[in-house]
Amino acid sequence: MKKKKIAIIGAGKLGCSITEGLLKAEYIEAKNLIITRRKIEHLKKYSELGVQTIDSNSLAIEQSDIIIIAVKPHQIEKLLKTVSGFINSKKILISVVTGVSIEEIRKFIGKNNIDIFRAMPNTAIAMQESMTCIATDIDSKNIDIVTDIFKNLGKTVVIEENLMGAATILAASGIAFILRYIRAATQGGIEIGFSSELAKLITTQTVKGAVALLEKRKEHPEKEIDMVTTPRGVTISGLNEMEHQGFSSSLIKGLITSYEKIDKIAK
Ligand SMILES: NC(=O)c1ccc[n+]([C@@H]2O[C@H](COP(=O)([O-])OP(=O)(O)OC[C@H]3O[C@@H](n4cnc5c(N)ncnc54)[C@H](OP(=O)(O)O)[C@@H]3O)[C@@H](O)[C@H]2O)c1
């Protein structure tokens, strides 16, 4: 696999995070990675690492075995129509673009014999800690290659394509939702006496600890909450006050609001 070449078309926030993750994981040699965007002056950091940074998508695609498309949803149609002549059945195409279906991608390329996959990672891919949901509409052994790429960059799960929108909200937007929790807890921590630095350290390590408990003991979150709450105790009082203020409800409503917007932004 290390000999295969990967092109990332649209090296913006996510494309660069994938680049960093692939290099940190030593999944690919820098010279076998080609990343593109129109303003390539922003990619200097990567060219210094040996990554090929170019502004020609067709050249990048022509030279690569695996093509990861990471442009904004409204940019993918024009892009694929322009480069379709360089995409053939020997190449694997992975789109991380939100809200654009495999059927639409196939239509933009204008060919039916291309193995197309959708992947929905999050920005923690730069730290090899992404949760990446993968979908395809074909029965192809290339799914193993696609899964292997993202396994090097965190956890993966293969899902039905109709769940990709939900995956976008829970995993990709989820990073922002969780960070907002951390910011709020840090602000609360300052109110009750800690410096901002210390409040952030305590909050982030506590989040990591909560995740470790769930991963290792595999219990329902509520069971772990029961371990922390004592009758008439301080934790249950705070927790119930948070619920009176709409904690769970606002989170669920926020998720649903984001989810309902997905189809609208892609068009
Ligand atoms: N950020 C996330 O957490 C996340 C997570 C999962 C999925 N996604 C999806 O990933 C995609 C990219 O998101 P992003 O946040 O990384 O956006 P972004 O930072 O705007 O990146 C898009 C990049 O595409 C480049 N681009 C646009 N047109 C191009 C073209 N014709 N040829 C080559 N490059 C082109 C842009 O650079 P130039 O203007 O210089 O060309 C830009 O750097 C979106 O579809 C998003 O929905 C994002």
C-alpha cells in the first residue's frame, strides 16, 4: 500500500488534517502524496515536508491511485466535470464532501465503472483520532483499502449511505459540540476558583477519563453517572439543575437542527 499514490483534491482544513494524519501515521511517504488547491501558497508547510503541492487537479489525479475529494459541497460538481477525463476504473475515488450522494458524484463524472466511496471523518484525523464513517453503493473489495486508510487515522465504521448525513452531525459537527461543552465547563471552572489554564486541563482530562470509562467498561453512560451521584449529593443537584435548564434537550435539538440543514447546504 505504501507504494500507492494518494491525491487530496481541495487541501483546506479537512484535506490538510488528512494529510497530517497520513504522514504522522507513516501510512504513505510524503513524496507519494499529492495535494491540490488553487492558492497553493497556503500549502508551503507541506511542500517543505516533501508532499507534492500543485494547483493542477488533473495532473494530481492522473498520477494517483486513490483520489480523496475534499472541496466544499457547492464546488464538487464543477470540479468533477472538469477532471472526469482523468478518472478511470483503476482509480479509487473517496469523497469526504458533505451532503453529496454517490449517485450525484457518478453523474458529475459521467462514468458508471468507478469505485466511489464516501467517508465522513472529523478534524481529529490530524491526530489519528478521527471517527470516520464510510459508505459505498457497490460490492467492491476496495472497501478494505479505503477502510485501511482511515483505520490508520482513528476508528472506522461502514454504514449505509443514507446515514451519512447523521454521521456528519454526530462525528464531524460533533467535534464542535464537544469542544463547546469543554469551553463552557472551563468557564464554569474559572467561576469556582481555577485559572483558565488549570480549568481547561482539568476539564479535558476529565472528558478523556469519562471516555476511557465508557470504552473500557462498556456500560451505558447513565450507569457511570450512577457511580458519581450519591443521594442528596452535590453532583445530582448540579446535574438535575442542568437538565432543568435544558441540557440534554438543547443538545438533542441542536443535533436535529444541524441534521435538517444538511440537504439544504449541499445544493
Ligand atoms: N472541516 C470538517 O470538520 C469536515 C469534516 C467532515 C467533512 N467535511 C467536508 O469536507 C469538505 C472540505 O471542508 P473544509 O472544512 O476542509 O473546507 P475548506 O477549508 O474550505 O477546504 C476546501 C478547499 O478546497 C479548495 N478548493 C476549492 N475549489 C477547488 C478546486 N477547483 N480545485 C482544488 N481545490 C479547490 C479550497 O482552496 P482554494 O480556494 O485555494 O482552491 C479549500 O482549501 C467539505 O465538503 C466539508 O463538508 C469537513
